[in-house]
Amino acid sequence: MNKISDITKNFDINKLIEKPLNINKESDLKHVAEEFESLFINEMLKRAHKAKLADSILSSEAQDTYTSMLNQERSKQFAKTHNFGIAEALVKQFSRKKLVSDTALKNITKD
């Protein structure tokens, strides 16, 4: 019973609200947008590999798995080093929404 009360104390909603959150929303947004861009690039690479004209003699399920993992890493590196514009557009869109909602909230509190 003691362990259950410890768990409920840790996840008490009132205590969670009282704690100040140390979240850097801008950097988190950039990181998530970059991850989304990486997923998009990975999907493009997958489609490109599926469009191959013929199977090689040595093709196997292991090679397909390796290629898939390699594509995941390539897509992460592409998203970090090249500007495809997807992550940048997402950051602009969601930053603008936050700015608009903050401004609207200030206007409401003034009235």
C-alpha cells in the first residue's frame, strides 16, 4: 500500500501543475520538425529502392533489412546537413500559431 501512495503522490496533477517546467519549446520544436523531415526523406528513399528494375542475384531479406537501416541513418544525416525546407516550414507555421495564441491571450486578459 505504501508503494501505491508514493506513485499517486508522484503523479498528483496539482503537484505537477505547481512545478515550473524547464522546457525550451523553440529547440524542441526544431528537433521534432527535423525528425519529421527525416521521416519524409526516409520514405522517399524507400520508394526509390522499391522502384528497382530487377533483383540482384545476391538479394536477400538481410540485405533489405540492412538497406532499410542504412536509409534511416542517411535520412537523419540528410535532414541535418541539407535544407529541404520541410522542417523550416513546420517551425515557422507552429511558431506563428504560438505567437498568435499568446497575443490573443494577452488581448483577452486586457479586456
